[in-house]
Amino acid sequence: MSAIGIDVAKGKSMVAIVQPFGIVVAEPFEVSHNGQELKELVERLKLLPGETKVFMEYTGAYYEPQF
């Protein structure tokens, strides 16, 4: 299983990916809240093997794309 942690801010998010036993798949990286970068994030997450869980804070509507 992969765990995806997302720290949501206005206009961008920081994403990190870890697997069991503390294996870091991706150090924290920034994703802007635009269609292209969100699509790239989705494609990257689809490549992860097995089950994937996404964890993010609730901070109002910042998680919604601002088009």
C-alpha cells in the first residue's frame, strides 16, 4: 500500500508518497492547482503498485481546482 499525504494551500499543495516500513517513494513536491499539474499527479499516482490511500487536511475549498 502507498500512502499519499497532501498538505493543501491556496493555489498549490505539497505531496509526499510513502510505502510501508517508511520507504519514501517521493520526497515532498509541489503541485499547482491547475488542470495540467493535477492531471500529472493523477497519472503519477496511477503508476503506484497495489492499494493507495490519500490523506489530506480539510481546509475549506482549497482542494478544488481554481479555473
